Amino acid sequence: MNAIVNASHRLVAAAPVMMPITKIKPSPENDELYGAVDPDSNDLILLTNSIIRDGLLEPIIVSRDGWIVSGHRRHAASLLAGLTEVPVCLVPRLRRKMAPAGWKKILRSFNHQRVKSSAVRMKEAALDIDPDIAHKQLIDQREELDRDALPQIEITGSMVRSGVSERKQEFLNASLRVIEGLRPFWPVTVRQVHYGLLNNPPLRNTSKGSQRAQYQNDTKSYNDLCDLLTRARLIGAIPWDAITDETRPTSGTRFTRDAAEFVDTEFHHFLRHYRRDLLQSQADHVELIVEKLTVQGIVQPVAAKYCVPMTVGRGYCSLQPRYQIVQRYKRSGKDRLKLLIVSDFDLDGDEIADSFFRSIRDDFGVAGVTASKVLLRQDQVAELGIPSNGLEAKESSSKFKKFVERYGSTDVYELEAVPPLVIRQTIADAIEATIDLNAFNRELADERQDAVRLQAIKEQFKDAFPGMLGNELESDG
């Protein structure tokens, strides 16, 4: 077929012949590639008037079995002009028996001269792109970006409590004044509010029976402030975008030597950030909660593969990430929120699933929420033969009695003891058991076609900027 495409113009009969117009058939693939001929367009009306006045001056190119290869507009205009016969040039060795994609390439080879829109040029470019190769390139480029991305670290926060009592109103009002004074710098950290309060320290508690302790630069005051700001955000007294969790952001890393390097860098990343939401057609919104930063690198590729948002809580997750989970769920428009928890099999890890469920349900009012512990459970410990390394639950913990009653043992186990591949496979199995795999696979098939379209756009840019693109785009085709 490629030989026919490459030699197509040499196969056309030298002399045109007259053929009844009723025996000439428009190729359906032409409409898919170039769009249907519009009988009301000005261009077609002008061509029709020209044919009525002067006749059809340029023959229509037709395959041996009567299918139009080039000249669909001339054919439509000839019908409007009332012609019964038209001049055609036959391609005697060409028949429309090949697959639709192959016939489209034949049509394209005979239509290089026509003026085409960018959308048409993109469709033409897509004909030469292998969907499997394009999709693999898209995935490889995403994984490269993921490897280069800096890890996001969440700092441990307080347990959620509801409401601010009357005895803490002075404390709250003083905090609100500090936060409002820092409005040009929102979002601010709790530590910024802390130092702002030290300029005019309020009472942390104004009840008559208390010590009426004044705010100070000490751990007790700071912890009370953390708790107060948590409650204030939950009841709406402080906007969510006013406070940020205390992470360690990095800035000042995107510099280039000159404009040429900048252009090379931008084209290197051109259209590589695309990620189709493969869960957009799911009935439920799914989120992955990971207790420990030490397994983030193991879990992240699985979460990315299935487009499941992942939150690293580092123990009991702070308030802001829980709020963000709820906001993502609300934006999804789905009825149910399903949380998949990955944590140690110990007193705290066992409690994380319960606390997350209670917080999302009670603090944020999400009724349709479920939480399932994916790893690490007691049955998995036995099944995988994980060693405890002599670790035992602390009897001094308030959760000790509940843990022992539930599991009949004081042995505890850490996620790090589970082989990385087992962690990945277990999480992948849990995600697939939670989602509709048929819907997921349909989205994956659509992403393959998206990859072809994006590659076609790259090809257009490569032609539009000759000599400006480096080897990165040149090697993508």
C-alpha cells in the first residue's frame, strides 16, 4: 500500500476520458478527513457558476472501480451545474478495497496541493502515527516528569475538634486581627500568626475557673493556637485560603542561560503534560491515603497509573489535606467518596482509617463516604509472613486496650517490612476492585487516540518552525 501511495501520481492515466457522472462515487473517507462538501458555501457556488460558463476544466481523478480520489468539490459542483458527463483521469491500478485508513492515505497523497485548515492538517498527520507508539511516548514522558517532580510533604496536624467556646473568643478575635493584618501575604503559616500575637498577647482562656493564662512564646501557647485555628476554619470563622500548612516549598530553580536554551526547554516539554482523567466516567470518587512518607515513592506510580489522587499524611493527616480531599470529591460531582488507606499495622495505623472516616463524615458533612484499609492488615501479615522485628504495641497508649481486644496480640508491623512489589500489586488490586474496569479501559482507549492527536499537533509545529526545534521533537515522530 505504501508503494501505491508513494507512486500514486505516476499511476494516473495520461489522457482524460468522459464518464457519466452517475458512475462516479464520492469516497466516504474524504468527509472524515476533509469534511463534507457544503452545497451552500460561496466557494462551491462560484465553482458551479464557473463550470456552467466554461465547463469543467480540471478532470476528476477516479479509481478503477469509480471512487473519487481527488475532486469531490468539482464533482459536487458539476452535479449542481447539471452535467451528465465529466472528464476524469483514471488510476487503473487503484481500487477501493483496502482498509479505511489506507484509503485515507491515498486521498491525502492526491490532495497535497489543496489549501487546508490546521484541523485538516492534524488529521492528515495522524494517519502516519502508530497509536501504540504515540501512547507509549505519552506515558514515558509523564513518568519522566513524575521522576523530576519534587515530593510534596504534609506535616502532621491536630485531631479535629468542633466549635470555639465563649471563653476562647478573646483568643480567636486577636488571631483574626493578626490574620486580617497579614491579608496581603495570604496564605500565612500558623507560626506567622503566633509571632503576630506576641506583639499584643491575648488571654488564651477567659473562664473564671481557669488560670486565665496569657499567650506566650512557648509550646503550650503554640499548640493551643494550632487547635484554635483548626476549629475556626471548620466553623467558617477563618477562610480556608488564609492559612497554609507548614511545608518546605522550593523556588528559584527555573533559570536558563539564554533565549535559545529557553526555547529548547519549552519545546522539550511541549504537550508532554497531558493526563486524561481515566476515572472521569466512574460512579465513585476514589482517594488514596498513605500514612508514611517512606513508601510514597513506591505507591506514587500506582496512583498515577489509575489517576487516583494520593495524600501522604505522615501519621494523622493535618486539616488542610482533608479539606482538599473533600473539595476534590465535591468537584467530581459523584455521589460517593471512597477512601483507600495504606498504613502500619499498629495502634496509630489502625486508628487512621477510622479517624479519616469520622473526620470526613462528621467535620465536613460528607454522608456518602467509606474507608477501607488496603495495607497493612492482620490477615496480610499472616499471609505474607512479615516479621515483627520484636515490635510491640505500647501499653501506655490510650489505644492499647482496643487494639489488643480487636486482634488478640500486642505485635505490630511496619509497612516497610512489605516488599515494594507486593505493596504496588496490593494497591493496584484494591483500586481495580473499587472501580469499574470496563469504564476505565474505555477511557484508556480514548487516551490512546488523544496521544495520536497530540503527536499530530507536534508534527504541525515541527513543520511550522523549521530549524527551531531540537532533536526532542524530531525523535518523537
